[in-house]
Amino acid sequence: MYSSPVRIPICVPSLMTEAFAPLENTVGGRGDKREFERRQLSYIFRQMIEGAIADLPMTADYIRLSLRLGLAQGLAASAILADTQLTEAEITRPGALATQRDNLLVLSNMTRHLGAGWFMRLGVRLGAETTGPLGQAVTMAPTVRDAFKTMETYGQSRSPRFRLRLVRQGRSDMALEIMETMILPEEMRMTGDEGIMLSLQGMIETLVETDIARATFCFRTPEPPHGSLYFGTFRGQVRFGCLNTGITFPGEWLERPGPFANPVLFAAAIEALEAERLALENHGLAAAEVEQRLALGPGGAAASLPDIAKQLHVSVRTLERRLQEAGTSFRAIRDKVLARRARTLLEKTSRTIGSISEELGYSDPVAFNLACHRWFGASPRAVRLESQEKPAAER
């Protein structure tokens, strides 16, 4: 399913191999081997989307769009919504919400059935009207600068998996870059980025019309097998292998007045976006982002507070303040991540307790033993034994 390398926690490759060793040892034919590989890939993907950030709420608009497109291609609703807890009736309700996990699962299902690049293969056009209050605010903004600042400020309120950053590029250009907050498998990230870039193109094209041809659409990934579709879909230059995914454009665009400026409707849309942003913050966005980075990002749980702040493109002081406002701290979140990883390694692998202790950064086994008592009320050995005594279905 995923042919490209993926970024996963330091211990997951060995954890995955050991967790599926019983299945591997019993395979007898090609079909069994494929099942083993399918379960390995499924395991990696679920590791990627587990955690607090995947539980954050977001609009169901994009799932509703995927459902409509999938049904038009002859897919069953059950195939499109597989592995989610959603029903067709729920997501077609006005104002419906879903989780980031649901959205990623639906994207995965659509890619599995329709193939990579399905957004472009189906000729999907994502105009400002498909992006809810964000599209309305961008369209009605007093100036093009206001429109881009609105995308930068409120883009994440529509989907917690990314932030948008407006930066200067060279002497006269600007760039609106996608800064991801979730670590995802390469193919999943590519599909998501294609959708985001189509949405950004639709909103920007509303502002500058045919001048969109002066923009450059940059993608972090190397050119994929379906790369030719990009050149017919994006209405400017297309480049692959860039430092960040985003759109580079002439800085002078920012000085233009908004072509459909309407201060009253702009203010109403901003009010709606602010409500979405506050709802996301109240669900613990900052804490979820830190947890995701400690669990799956570069350096894993050994990453420091400055490391994580740099990855999230905020200052250490800002990140500390956001965590404090959420009622937690960097230390508490790292402790939570270490506890979850310790339980997984103890219950799902046959690694020695000493090696697990070292893996989690405890050079002294006594310190790891004390940590397990604090986390689980039992020693590492007792946690492992308790897991082995459970029926297989409960492990």
C-alpha cells in the first residue's frame, strides 16, 4: 500500500517485526505472506495516526466531498468510510464534525480504491466555495494581503494536520508554505498535500484570476509516477523535490485591493473562523502537537523543548505559554509518551527489560523500575506477566 519510506519512532521497526513474528512464522503460502505484509503496513499507518492530534475535531466538509466523488465513481459508502465510526447520514448533516483520524482514513480508502493522484485524475476543482468560512473570508478580504494573512492565521482551524506560513522568498517573492503537524506515510502526505494545494489554488485564483500563472507550485516529494497530472492541474509552474510544499508568488500581489472586498461579510467570516480556532485550542491543539512530535518526530521522546518548538515553528516561550494555557507542560506530555511506549514494548515485544529501559533513555534500570511503578503501579516484569496472562484477543 505504501511503497515509500516512512518516518516512524526509533523503536517501531523492531517492535513491528517482533509484534508480528508469530504470524510470520506460520505463513505457508503467497496469500499468507501478503496478509503479513498488509498487517505490517496497517500497523505502521495506525501508529502514525494514533495520539491526541488525530482525535482533534475538524469539519466533515472534506469527507463529504470524498464521499460524493467516490459514490460518483461507483464506490460504496461503506468502502469510503471503512475503519471510521462515521455513517453517511452523519456526515451529510449541515455543520457535521469529524476527527483528523477519520479524514485520514477516508483519504487512505479513496487512494486504495481509486489510485494515487485521484484528486487530479477526477478533475477535482476546489474553489473558495468548498472551504467554508475560510474561503468566504479570503474572497471578501479588503486586500490580498488580508486574504493571505487570513489563510496563514486560520488555515489550521479547518484541518489540524497542517499550519500555513507566509514567508518572504528572495528579494521580491513571497511563499505560502504548508508546515505539517502530523508525521504521515509518504503516500498519505502526498495525497493530503495535493488536496490542500488544490484548495489554496482555488482561493488564490479568486483573488488574482489568470495571474495565477505567475505562481510556482512547489512539492517536497520527488515527482511521483502520476506527476504528469500536476502539470495539467496546477495553473503555474510545478516543481518537485522542494524544501517545503507551498506556493511561491510575486510579492506585489499583496499590495492589491481585494477584488470582491466586503467588510461586513469578511468580519462575519472571521468571527466564524475565530470560533473554530478557539474550539480547536480548547481541545488541546498545542499539547496534541507536542505529543505527536515526541512520539513520532525526529529524535522521538529524547527531543528537547527547543527541538519541538523549532519543529512547530514557534518560540520556546510561546510553546510553553500555550501548554500552560492547556493545563499541562512539556515534561508531563513527554512522561505520557514514555509511559505509552514502555507499555507497548513490554506487552508487544520479547525484548529484555534492560534494552527497553535503555531505549527509553533510562541508563539506570532502577530508575525505569521506579517510573513503571509510578505509571502502572507495578514493576516492568509484572506488567509483562499480566499481559501474557490475558487472552490473546485482549492483548
